[in-house]
Amino acid sequence: MKKFREDFLWGGAISANQTEGAWNLDGKGVSVPDMCTNGSHEAPKRITTSFEPGTLYPSHEAVGFYHHYKKDIALMAEMGFKTLRLSIAWTRIFPTGMEAEPNEKGLDFYDKVFDECIKYGIEPLVTISHYEMPYALVEKCNGWEGRECIDYFVNYCKVIFERYKNKVKYWLTFNEINSGTARVGSLLSLGTVKGYNGPISEIPDNLQARFQALHHQFIASAKVIKIAHDSYPHFKMGNMIVFITMYPFTCNPDDIISTQQKMQIQNWFCSDVQVRGEYPSYMDRFFEENNINIKMEAGDEEVLKKGTVDFYTFSYYMTNCVSVDKNLPTSSGNIVGGIKNPYLEASDWGWQIDPKGLRYTLNEIYGRYQIPVMVVENGLGAYDEIDEDGMIQDYYRIDYLRTHIKEMYEAVQDGVDLMGYTPWGCIDLVSATSGEMAKRYGFIYVEKYDDGTGSLARRKKESFFWYKRVIASNGEKLN
Ligand code: BG6
């Protein structure tokens, strides 16, 4: 029987803009999430073109990781983390993205964070861009629609590669790059929201701009992967996909074809480019039918070919169904929703919980690419209560994680080469889509609330002690 690898990377995942706060300290510039207000499940968060007095911008303080990182990493070490997936805020290093010289104080902060990880034997796994592009680049060139972003990004990567070459080995270029295939990606990942002031749910859509912007991200990603492979051969470079597994609602062939098309465009397209080094042929028809004309420059195809990833990573929270019947009940989900699956329960936010879907997804991914795979986000966003003894009895979260780990184990038996597992929001953080604090994922509770108040004190949840046992047994003791 196969088991989890001996060097399995157990850990957790966070991002800079959702945890650090200190949004304008020590020379940091303004990023897209810094311009976003809080929201809720019912009322979506908004992006504003200038700061509104009296409005809460959750990333500005977030959960204070910038000041609490030593304590937080110590808690992660206590759980036995082998890795911490975290991101570098581009705007700490290049405040507008366009400076000639980096900001030394920003570089110094991540030196200290990585040193703290290394002190405990925690391997940093760094997302280079996690939904936090400099807002100045939105204003200058409509975010990634502007081809000049490629050079700015390459420059940023050259600086951080050289600076952290002895501290960081694992890198992911863009968080959930395929979120750009969905409308909400214009704000989250592409920054194609120049001049837009309003809710995240109502951003005017522009397919041409989105797919052109994605092309620029592909080129940027491939260029920096080539630089890494040429100059830092010990680096391992990965992609990162938000995998929204979709099942046909029925065996009606129309449902099957519709599912296949959605799987291609939303889930496979970006990784086909990043793993295989070329645009897949099924995109031609999609581009033609949607009047999308990708402007490629001479040499782009070569760049894509030479900048493929070493490993594949993805986030997995839920699954959805697809049907051609427009009258079926729908469910919400991460980045995109779909048709409700009558066999599944859903989280408080309506995301359908599907542990077996993770086994299925791992098999699909590994079967397609045969390169090492890692689950770099997974978890249950839920309301947590502190009881009279000061404890947070989050058995619902333990149950979610346990059932998913069991299915990962099945996938390993199925032959999938699984490198590691970093549940999302290992410490409570600001929700990316709604800006809430109430939607908590952590093993570590943070006293911070939706209205922006809270002492920022940390508490260990019940899941903290459970996950520590899981890691200590290399995934064998799940109870
Ligand atoms: C992923 C993102 O899409 O899902 C994270 O990479 C995000 O940044 C996570 O926080 C969970 O989504 P949400 O909306 O619950 O924060």
C-alpha cells in the first residue's frame, strides 16, 4: 500500500493582502485589494477608485501578520508545519510596480519572515502574485491588459529570486491564474478594472481584455520560470489553478458536452498552457465564437514553450454540476457557481462539500500531466464561536479536513504523485471574495471582526490540536 511520501509537505496557506495589514507602512504602495471595501455573503465587497472616508477597507489591518508574524509562525511550528505557503506583496517591494529600485524595507520584512520559518524547519512556498497587483498599474495600463506589466513583473521576480535564493526553493507564479477566465477575475487577478467604482459582482465584462490580460500573465510566468531554471537550478517552479470540478447533471449528451467545454475553458486551458507550453487547440473555437483576438508578439510561442512548470498546484473547495436545463436550482461556489448537486451538503456560504471530488480531481490532473501535484488550498469557511471555556470547538472543520485528507490518501493509492497539502487560511484571515472576517478557515482564531474591531489576539481552535496529530502521524491518525 502506498502512503503519503516521507517528505510530504504538510502545512497551511495564507496570502499577504489577507493577513499582513500594515498596508501603507515602511514604503508599501497601494494594491488592488487595498482599494476594496468589506462586504458580506449578501452584499458584495466593492472596489473604489479613491478611499471613502468612514468606509472599512479590511486589508489595511487584516489580521496584523506584519506585526505578529513571529508569534504566528511559532504557532504553525507547534502544529508541526513542514511548509508555509505565503505570498509576497508586490507593492512592498515595488510600491507602484514601476520603480527602478526596490524598497529595501519591504525586502527586509520577507527576509525576516523566511528566517523565522527556516528557524523552525518550515519550508517557505511562495506565491509571487496572490491577487494583489499594484493599483498604480491598474490606473496606468488597465492592469494585465497592458503588455508592459510583463516587464514590471519580470523585474520584480528578478529582485526577489536573487534576494531569497538561499531561503526559498518553491515558487508559484500566479495564484489561481484561471480565475481570469471568469468575470470576477478582472478584479481579483487581472486588474482590468481601470476607473471602475462599484461592487465586485457588477464589473462590466470585457472578454477581449480578460483573455489578452491572461496571455500577458502566461508570458510573464513563462519568462520568470525560464530565468529561474537558467539561473537558479535548485528552484522548483509551480503554477496555481482554482480547480472547480464540474459534473454533468445528467447523462444527457448535451450535459456531457457542456460540462466538457466548461472544464476545458475554466479548468484546463491555463494549465495546458503552463504545463505543456502551448495554447490548446480547443481554444481556437472559443476565441472565434466570442470574437476574441489574442495579440501575440513574435517570440511569444517560444517563450511559452521554454517556461513550463515543474509541478502543478491547485485550490479545491467544492464542486458543481452543469446542465443545459436552465430551470434547475443553483449553488454558489468559489469564483463560479453552478447547478446544485442533490447528493452533497453545502457550507454556510453555499459551497458544496465534496471530499470524493478531490480524489477524482487529483486523478484527472495527474492523469493529464504526470507531474507532481500539490493541494495548496482547501478548507471550510465557517462561523466559529468562542465557548464559555474560551475554546473554539470546530468539529465541523475537522470533519471537512479529515474527509478530504482521506480522499487524498485514496488518490495516492491510485498512483497520484502528491507532494503536499496546505489548507487555506491556517490562521483566520480576510475573505478574498466577500472581505469578511466571519468566514473563518483557521486552526488559529484571530479576535478580529467584520466591523474592523478586535484585539487581534490569537487562540488555538480544537482543529489546531487535531491537525498537529495528523502531521505527526504523516496523515495516518485522522481522528
Ligand atoms: C481562493 C483564494 O480562491 O479561495 C484565496 O486563493 C481565498 O485568496 C480562498 O481566500 C477562499 O475564498 P474566500 O472568498 O472564502 O476568501
